[in-house]
Amino acid sequence: MRLTLNPITDSYLLVFAAAVVLVALLAVRPRGGQVGGWRQLGLAALRAGVISLMLMLMLRPTLVYTETTRQAATLVMLIDQSRSMSVRDMLQGRSRWAAMKEALETAAPDLRQIAREFELRAYTFDRTAQRLNTAGGHIPLPDEPTGDQTAIGAALEEVLRQEAGKRLLGVLLLSDGAQRAYPPYDTPPQTGAAALRRLGYPMYTFPFGQSRGLGQVQDVAVTKLLASPSVFVKNHLAVEGEVRADGYVNRTLPVRLLFETEPGEMEVVAQQDVQVTTSGQLLPVQLDFAPQVPGEYKLTLEVPPQPGELVTTNNQRSTFVNVLPGGLSVLYLEGSLRVEQRFLRRALDTSPDIQVDYLRIDPQKPETRPGDLADRFKPGKYQVVILGDLDSTAFTEPEMNRLADSVRRGTGFVMLGGFHSFGPGGYATTPLADVLPLRMDRFSRQQFDAPIREDAHVPGPVRMMPTPLGLGHFSLLLSSDRRANQAAWSKLPPLEGANKLDRSRLAPGALELAADGEAPLLVAHTYGAGRAMAFAADSTWRWWMQGFDHEHKRFWRQLVLWLARKDESIEGSVWVRLERRQFAPAERVDFTVGAQAATGEPLRDARFEARLVTPGGNPRPLDLVRQDAEMVGSIRDAKAAGDYAIEVTATHDGQPLGSSRARFLVFEQDLELDNPGADTATMQSLASLTGGRSLAPEELPDLIRRLAAETDELIVERETKRSLWDTWSTFLALVGLLSAEWFLRKRWGLV
């Protein structure tokens, strides 16, 4: 404490001069006669008091002293109340929750003591943190944990927000350590731990539970379901799955495949029994089924609930499958690994309504022949057969007879150019000789060990151009305008070579659709009810490689459509595409919609309207954003478990184009109990990140006592000023002295 002076105008000289003048005034005698004795002394004393107060007011004295305040630190306890804490994997079969409550009861005396000396703040958390009333150091907890998520990161952020500006002794986290949260509560725990580290506050973690999950509790879960998103009607759909079995050792579990027959009605269509040999075993499952009716159907892989299971929501997984009506099944046979086959297959795979089965057969290796080749040539098995560079010796005569009969009955057929195609492949004397639209020379045979016959091939570069007839043919339409179509073909890169087809040996009624000068390249005709083509080239992949991938895909799609007699259709096709069909609650669902003409060309100026139908049957509109020739959308609020549907309608030039519908599933998931294993490693890393430690539950009382003993209270010093001259007491004293002096003078007759 100290006294400071602050004279008016900061001048001690002025104060001194005033003091001299005022003291001199004491010598002035009052009028009206002399006053002597004690009266004179009394008046002098009063005036001296007034002069002293005046001088004090001019000096303006201030008393300066320092005040100290004590701010207690805060201990924060963060307690996990999610359902995974109910798992009974602690000693003597106790639940994690019971073990944690016992640890808190053991530490109750220390908590009461620390609540008297410091501030105790306790929170429970599941998806968010909730503050508890900790009066007297008592932490009230519910009888059982009921939270459906474990959002450690979000809880830490909430605690830091509520305790901002305080000094923390530390944060005590009591949990099994496994983060189980959906957006927007899925903040990584490391984010909150990093914030504690920046503030200098340690976190001490107390893990509860075993990392092995359910421990001795029995549980069966379907962990994987894989199925093609589309299949053609009456074709086999292969389904792969995986089942995890905890417990049930030496038991047989039935795994069933269910297929939707009516909306909301499922029927078992296949079953496989799996044998459990060890706990926690992953059991692979393979099933298949041939859908008989076109449409979109739900597919479910399930294991019926078993005796003693704690959780049954993980006993099944579902997805959706499009059973395509009138789709094209294409069989593609090749004899050599050449570049053309890779790009041809890629081009056809971009068409959702074309499914290609590819087989490579080495005529010199009989083991490469599939055993069901004859069955694949049955009429109706495939709509189109593509035969690449494959020598005729790869087939038996009955097989070729069956293939020829299949074409006669309506199957489309095309033979591609190659060293062992057409005459060089020995087809001039086979049942396929009449199927092809040309007459082959049996003397042009190419032997496997002989040099390539130059007389059977046209050397490159070969420029493929439609003939006048071909410019209007469906398979060669790169543009609907005839001149634009010719211009488009003229821009395509030349091919590397082709088989030599003799124009004079074309079959009666054959159509020469494309050629390079005098060399026919693409020839077509009708064989019975089927259509057949001879395509002499084998290097259209050059178009794709040089930037004409759109033209490449369109050519091959239209060629296959023509062979399958699908060229008469001029209807547009509207589609909805989902990358997958299973989603967790509130998970983002992205989808794409579009439309295409029968030729496969995207309709870029089509207009779309989309809506979402929820499990309750309530529709609502969806926003779409243009992305090149397609539209994209996103769903972020599909939280309720069940089946959802995206419905899209499209128009083109003001005319209805069609509609499409795609379903997806938000699966019912017990996030806390599906896989409730504790994560002690995360608890250790969080504590280490903040400079704290991961401790056993029985060490909780010792930690609380140590924190109380090692942490000093925060002392805050504050300088305080108290002025002595501008107070009511000073003012009243001055007024009192002046009034007394005036009263006495009046009484004594001096005024």
C-alpha cells in the first residue's frame, strides 16, 4: 500500500503559493474589535482546518494498494452412457456400466473433498454431452446406459465450449473408447484431444471392457453381401456373402437367400448351411438364383436368430437387383489376347442393357474349352454371338451346327477379322459357311506354325468409310444427318489392317455397308430369322485411343443392337444410377440420372424431375444439378431405417420420354451393440496426445488425490486506487468547518 499525490495542474509550486497565501490570511483580524483569549484560538483553529482541507484538495492524495483473489481450478469428468457400456465383459460377468459406477463409488470421498477445494464438473455423453448436477461432489447416474451413439469427439468439443476460459485440473474420460457415431456427431476424438493439448490440459482415460467385443456372448452377423446390380431375366444371379459367428462352435447355421415376390413380401429361394469351428470365424457363402420376372427386387441374405443372441439386427443384409427385360446377352469368343477385345468389351459394358460373357479359347489347348460350350449355343441362350480371332478347330462340328441353327432361329452373329478368321480360320468347310454373308476360299487356310499369309489380308492403313448404302444403315449412324454422318466417319483414324474379303464372292442379298476402296470391310445379310455380319477389321481400338471413344462405343452398341433386331425401337431410355444400394442412417446418398436414345447417344437436353419416396410412402422433390449430359443429386437426411425409392421422369422436346425408379436401403443398425468391442488403444493414444495417462479404473481415487495435492490455486493480483480527496467525508468536513467558523463569528458579533 502506498500514498500518491496528484496536484492540480501537476504543479506543486501552485499548491505551495496557495498555502502561503492561505496561511497569511490567518493574520487578518476580524472586524468589530479585538477578540482575545480562547475565542481567537478557536477561530484560528477552524481556519487552519479549512486551509488544511483546501491544501489536501489541491494535492489530491490517492491511496494505492493491491488486492488478491483466488480462482479455483476445475476438474471435468466425462462419462460414457452409451448402450455399449451395458456389455457384460468385465470381471465376474459384470457390465462395463456397473464396473464404472463401482469405480465412482470407491472414489466418492475423494470427489467430495475435491468439490470443496475446487470446482467439480461432470458430464455424461452419448451423441452429445449433458451436464450433471454435482452438488456436494455426488455424481448422479442413471440405472442403465441408454445412448444410441458414442461420440467422444463431439462430447469433448462440447465440454471445451462450456468450460471455456476456466483453468482445468484435467479431463477424466471414462468409456470403452470405441467411437460409434453418425454425422454430424462423428467428429474424430483426436480433434478434441489436440485442442486440450494446445490449452495445456491433460486428459486421463479409464477404459472399460474387452477388445474382443461380446466376449462370451453369442452373436451371428451377416458382414458382407455382394451381388450384381443387374441381371437379365432368367439368367443366374450369383450372390456372395460372409457370416461372422461369435460362439456357436460346432454348430451348423443356415444361411438363407430371400427374394422379393411382392412389395414387402420375401421368399426363400436358396439356402446354404455353414459349419462353425472357431469363435469369431468368418464363413464365406455362395448362392445363386435365376429371377423369372423383370423388375427391381429386394435381395436379402440372412441367418435366422439363434438362441442366446444379444443382437439380431445384424443377422441380415439387403440390397436391390434390377432384373432387365429384353436385355441383350452377348457371348464373345476369342482365341488370342489382343487389344481389340479389351476395348470392344469396354464399349459394350457402358450400355446397361447389354451383358457380355467373354470366353477365351486356345484351340491348341483343349483344357481351355468350357464344358458347356454346346449349351451356350442353344437358341435363345444369347441374343448375339461375337466370334473373334478363333480358329475353327476350337469347335466340334455338332457345336457349330448348333450355333448355325441358333442363328437361323434368330440369334445375331458377327465374325471379326483376325489371322484365324474367315477362310484362314478354316470356316469355309464348316456349318458356319452359309451363316456368313460371303463365300470363303477353303485354300486360304492359315496353319498355326506357318508364316502369316499376306494374300489373305489387306495391309494398313485401312480407312473405314460407309458405302452409300451404309450411310443410312443403323449400325453406322454416328449422326442422324447423312452429311454429318459421312463427315464423322472421315475423321476417324485409319485401322491397322483387315482380312481380304472378295467383293465378287459376297453371298446373294448381302449388303456391303463399309469398305476401304475396293476392299469390303463390313458386310451383312439375313440368315433365316437371324442376322449375320462379317467385319474384316480388328483394330477399332485405335478410335478410342485417339480420342474418338464416343464414336467407338456408339458403333459397337448399334452393331449389336442391329444384330439382335433392336434397331426398330426409337424410344428413349431413362435411368437412375446408385453406386451402391445399402446405406447407414443419415449417410449421404449420391445418385445420377440421365436419358439416352435407342442408339445409346445421351440426350443432353432432356429435362428431369426427381422425387424421394420414404419408407412411409411420403414423396418429396429432389434437387438435381446438371453435370455434362447427366444430372446428379444428393440425399442427406435418410435417417429412418427402411426402403427408399428415387423416382425420375423425363421429357425431351416437350414430349414424355419415360420414367425410372431405383430403390435403396437404409439398414437398421444397432450401432452400439453390432460390434461392441472396447478400444483401449484409442484411450491410450488420446491420453498420450494430451500429456495425460491411461489408467485402470481402480486408480481413479489415487489420481483425484494427486491432482488435488499437486495443483495450486490460481492467484490473481489486481491493483486498486482509492482517492481521499473527492469523498463525501472530505466535502462535509470542509462545509462543517466553514459553517462553524461563520456561526461563531456571527455569534460573537464579528460580522
